[in-house]
Amino acid sequence: MSKLPLQRYREFLLAFCFLWSFPFRADGASLTRSNFASSITSESMAAVWAAKDRGLFRKNGLDVQFILMPRSPLAVAALIAGEIDMAVIGPGHLMNAAIGGADLIGIANFFQKLDYTLNGRPELKKPDDLRGKRIAISGPGSTSHIVTLLGLQSLGLDPNQAKISFITIPGTELNRRIALETGSVDATMLRGSIGDLYGSKGFTVLFNFKRSGLTMPQTMMATTRRIAGDKPQVVEAYLKTIIEAIAFLLDPVNKESMARIIASNLRLNNAADAEEAYQS
């Protein structure tokens, strides 16, 4: 059996292995209700999906209400307002909020490796064809915006000189994919296996971060200092749950289960696509 290319999760697991020594408690008769939000819909959420599917949150004492936010800034606002205990957001939104004085802290970074591809419409054949075109982002300062700028820089394209327009498409990556498919924009960054899938469908891969060696903190699990201070047992339970979920998805024995979980959440009908998403 080939070695699973999941080093990003291994790094996370090792970074937080010390938490096993904490006195976690889970009383099935007395679960703690907690709201958890995210705007991310790529396979970078695989650990969270696995935890939900396997009942690991409840195992560790949490009765979690999962909320899909259309944009990370909404999750940030909900954290600040105390409406949720935890969120998975892009690092750009976390940093922008913290710089602005918000009481937000990142407690875990799922992985560092950039796994995006810059996909263009089929008529775009080479990076230089991006000149004068429209690239979709989820918003200024968002992760999709930051990685797009990094990609263009790697391609030697200055957005201003190349007259490239950034078009804000609010919501999850799915909205940017629809905009790309319908021709509302000419290109966008897509994450993980979705970018590869679109490449196979004829949407030209103009830049592939997977081959670049570039890294950047991504998919941050965030809370507030107030919540961490008032509910330390909740924060610890979240971390323990994610660690257990990562251990589950890393185990080759669970490969088929994980492919099913990922396919269900990404709405993939093809077994090969689900397998590729798992491997990514």
C-alpha cells in the first residue's frame, strides 16, 4: 500500500499531541452545547467532517450545532458577539480581525501546505492570457485573495500592469466555481482536488501551488480569549476531538470510510474523485 500523502495532518497531530495529558472528561448524560461555524467547504475540513460523522464531538462531551456561514467575516462577527464558541476560518480574516482589535486567537492550524490551483476558462491557454481578465475572490484580504496574489506574483504578473480585475463573489468556493462555469469571471483559485477536477473538465490550470513548495498557515481554528478563559474545557474538548479525527483519517484502515465522508460533503459522485480528494 502506498504511503498516504497527508503530512499536513501529521504535523498538526504532532503539534498538539501534548494535549493527551490533559484531564478531558466526557459525560454522555451531560453534554455541553456549543455552536461551531465555518465558511470553508473544501477537503481541508476533512478532520471536522470525520469528527462529526464518527460522533467524536459527543464522545468528548460536546453537543455541537454546526453552522455553515457564507463568508468568514460572518463567522468572525459571530465569535466576537459570543454567538459561537469556535470557528474554522482563513488566516487572513483572523489576522485582519486581530489587527483591528478583536479579541480573537487562533488555537490550531490544520496545515501549512498550499494546495490551490488557479483555474481559468478553457479559452485561457497560458498564464499570459490572464491579462485584462477577471479573477474571482471571496473578498479583499480573504485567503482566496491572498493566494491569488501569491500565484500571480509567482507567474510574474503584476495585477495593475496586467490590468487584472478582482471580482468579489461572496460566499463559499462553490459560488466562485459557478461564476467560473457560467463565464461571469475568467479565473479563480480552487482548492485541493476540486481544482484538479476542474482541470480535467477543461478549465485550464494556470498555476499549481502543489508544485511550488510555497507554504502559508491555512484553515485556522479560532475562538476568543474570553471563551478560552471562561470555557477552557470546551476548547480542550474541541482540540481533543480534532486530534482523534486526524488519527482516524490517517489510518489506512479507514481509507474507504474517509473517501465516503469526503465525497458526501463535497457532493462527489465519482469514486475516483473521492479517492483523489482523500489523498490530497
